[in-house]
Amino acid sequence: MMDGLVDALFKIPPWTVVGRLALACALGAVIGFEREMQQKAAGLRTNMLTALAAAAFSLLSMHAVDTVDAASGLSDALRVDPLRVFEAISGAAAVLAAGTVIASRGQVSGLTTGVTLWLTAAIGAGVGLGFYGLAILTTLFAVATLALLARLEKRREE
């Protein structure tokens, strides 16, 4: 029984885990850098850590499923649902996002920063599960959207 448990814990090679965590940090940094340049509350470190946390939780989720499957007799007693991890990641990111939103005198600010944190969590989760292409494309689309719309908003204000 113990051999199956050990095998399940190491199904993903350690360097793959390191690579996924590093990529999550890097993609979070890309979005965080853009936010930092716009002088927003949640910048480089916050977005990097959000992506890293989501990747770590995704990796842990995969290991939990593998561990329960490998431990004979436990799979019937325990119900492992990896989608619950995404619900938890999304919920935690939403709490972070809510902390960046400020409503004052009929004006709301921080929504874009908030949704950026939520999106960064999704990117980190994707990297954690090995969906590199999706995570990279999502990052590129996010930065393009943020940069393009920032320019359009500045032109409108002029």
C-alpha cells in the first residue's frame, strides 16, 4: 500500500513541478508588470503570488487524486473532486479582487485590477495542470487587452 502512495506522490517529475511553478510566476509577472506600470494597487508581486498559489493548489489537487486512487480501499471511502479546487481558487481570487475594488461617491475603481487577479489565478491553475499553451495565450490576450484599452482610454480623456 505504501509503495502505491509513494508512486502517486511522484507521478510528476520534480523538475516538471519546478518548471510549472516558475512558469506560473513568470506569467503572473507579465500581467503584474503591466499593472505596476499603470500604478495599480495589485502589481508585480501580487499577480505573481496569485498565479503561484493557483498553480500550487492545482498541483496539489492532481496529487490528491492520484494519492486516493493509489491507496487501495480509500477511493470508495473518499470522494475526490478536482473541480472543488477550482472553486476554491476562484473564490480566493475573488476575495483578493474584492479587496481592490473601492466604491466612493458613486464611483467604482479597482475593478480591472480585481479581475486581473482573478484571471491570474486561472492562468496559474492552467499552468499547474500543464495547460501551458492556454495559460500563455490567456496571458498574451490579457496584456494586449490591458495595454490597448489603456491607450484608448487615455486618448478619450484628451
